Amino acid sequence: MADEFDLVVIGGGPGGYAAAFYAASAGMSVALVERDTIGGTCLNRGCIPAKAFLETAAVHRHVQHAGEFGISTSSPTVDFSVAQARKQGIVAGLVRGLTGLTKSKKVTYLVGTGSLGAGRSVTVSLAEGGTRELRGRNVVVATGSVPRTIPGFEPGGPVMTSDEVLMLDRIPARIAVIGGGAIGCEFASTFADLGSSVTILEGQPKILPGLDPDVASVVVRAFGKKKIDIKTGVAVTGHVPQPGGSTVVSFGDGQTIEVDAVVVSVGRKPATDGLGLAGTAVKVGERGYVEVDEWCRTGEPGVYAVGDVIATPQLAHVAYAEAILAVRHMRGEPAVPVAYDRVPWAIYCSPEVAWAGLSEDEARAKGHDVVTAKHQFRANSRAMIIGETDGLVKVIARKDVDGRAGQVLGVHMVGPWVTEQLSGGYLAVNWEATVDEISTFIQPHPSLSETFGETVLSLTGRSINS
């Protein structure tokens, strides 16, 4: 006999545990199935570990520049095993917290692999051995994603994906990062700040494709200061391991580079292996993603899918939003589909990048007549105080018939702590606020957020500091 639940969730990453906990808080009986460790990739092998290393890199960078603030220090050295242990401690603490929530919210938590069958049945192959049969009035599939690889660059030896590089206890002297997207740039920034010689190999004409060009150019200049060698428009063709543990990577038109580590960062693919689906109407598309509608419903009644396993932005906070949407919809409550063109994005390299809404090029491509404004952090007093003046805020607004700036369509930031500053811009974009409305809001002084306020104010045709 199968155990009955209001909701069975397959996958314990951000989308999965968010669905489980949100449903439980609404009074539903919930079972959560996770094959590895609760928290999924984000907590155990992604967002959290990567940002912990980025913070280690930031501390190292700050100590190197301490003399500029009148603080005398010796030349800093890095014991990366300590950084690794600190990262593991953060992860372990968060895992304990999530595990505790399964108990306090009375969620039945099973460690094993869940396979979905007909009639919303879920067979769990338990990690401790044996199986358990579950049946849900509703099911949420949230099995996440795994790193994509490149033929000839399978993980092993000096070749690593994000999974392996986050387990390093040493800093490779020479690193090649294959892929200049968000994850690749975060790794490049981390290891360059920790003293590695870093080369980015990107097949596209530029790194961070899709970013507003004004924002991307700031990152490129900053990476140049870090001596990160950026090679764009090149494809990797193979590598030859060397006796000492290094390897020689071939790329482009017969070019080579010898490195101690290769980080393959070319995106992630949905994880559907072992999901089953026999006897269901759940469809998996050619690219491997589970197909859903705007409510995250699959073709099988009562079965939803959220997070990296569907073809939406692979962001933990998007998975949270999809989980809430799915639970509200299955309960028959008012639910608003996720506006994917307005979600917040954040890249935690140095300098940080954050944006919401349309870039200038995207806005024009959609037929909007736009007005834009940019303000540099080098004119911001707080940025000067903390010694981080590289970066800018750019606001894109629709041009009204009178020629003045109207509704804000996009807010793009690059610079110090912009991932923490974006919330005002995100709200402006999603509330479809106008420049005149936002310009009346007061920003604290001195603060980094003044740059956003000043940028918006300038779009009214008047300004203070420009």
C-alpha cells in the first residue's frame, strides 16, 4: 500500500524544498524525496560554496589594499584548506537548518531516488536500501540540473566542473576557465583575486553574452586589471596531460596554453535520469527539459515541475517563485505566473553585476522608443570611502509621446555590492513605475544606492550631482 500525501516532491533543492515547506505551511501533508543532500546543487555544489570562496577572495583583496586605508599589514598568504573548511561549515550549518525545517514543518523527508509513475505514484529507492511507495494528490518534480561537459574534457585529473572545483583545498597556479558566462566569470574572478594566473576561453564574440554592453565593458576592464586573459571567439579542441599533473589545452587556430587546472563552465543540463515517467503524460523535450505551461503544470494532471529541470532561468530564486506558484495553483488560490523577463539577475564576480528588466538593445528590439541614463560609482562618496569606484548604474525608460522618460523598463548595475542594491530597481521594473514616481523617493546619504536615485533623477531632466 502506498503512503498518501497531499503533495509529493521529487528533489530537495531550492525548488523542491521551497514547494515542500510552503505547502506544509499551508496545512498540506507533504513528502520530500532527495537522492543526495537537502539543499541540492545551490547549497551543496553551487551558489553557496561559490560565494563563500568569492568572499575569501574579497578578504584577500581587501588585505592587499589595506595600506591605502592606513593599515599596515604583511603580505597576505592564503591557506585554501581553511577556506574550504569554512565553506563546508557554512554549508553544513544550512543543511542542518533545512533538515530541521523538515521536522518542525512535519514534512516526511526521504533520502533516495524518486521515480514517477502513473496515477501520481512515486517509487522511492531508498539510499539505506529497499523501496517505499508514495502517492500524491499532487506531485512537484524538482530534480534540478547537472554541469554540462565537453567531449574530451570529461572531469578527471586537472579537468573539473563546478562540482569538483568547489572541493579544491589548494589554489592552482594556472587556470583555464572554459566558458565566459556568469559561472565562469565568478570562478575567474575568485582565483585571480587569490593569486592564480587565469585565462578565460569563450566561444562567443564576448564574455557575458546577453549583458547590456555598458555593463559588460566594465567587467572586461576590471578583469584586465586583475590580469585575467580573455580570449573570445575560440573553441577548445582538446588537452594533453603532462607528467607533472598540468595539461596543455588546445584552442582556436592551433593555439595552446599549459595550465594546472581546467574549469569547464559551459552551463548546466536538466537532471531527469531515473525520473521514470512511464505511464504518465509528462513530456520531456528534445533539450531534456520537462515541458510545462505558465503555471508550471506538466501534461499529467496534478503534476508540476519547477526549477532547473524546466526551461526557465536557472536561478535559485526563480525556483522559489515557481514552487510558490505551483503550490498556490494546485490549491486553487490566486496565482500569478512568473514574469521571466523581469526576474532579478546577479553575478557575484568582482565587480558584481545585477539587473532586472530589459537591456537597451532588448528594449529597442521590442519596438520601444527609449531614454537612458548612466551614472558612474566613481562620483559616489560611499564608493570612494570603501575604495571601490569601478562601475555604473544604467536605467532604461520608455520615451513618452511628450519626449520625456516614462515607465522604467530595465535597471542594470555593475560595481560594489550591486547584488544587494538591485531590489529598488527590481521593484521599479515590476511595479511598472515611472521615472517621475521613483525620483521622489529618498536615498540615504552617503550610500551606494544614491547612484540609482541620481540616475533616475537625471531622467526627469534635472539632477544634483551631474
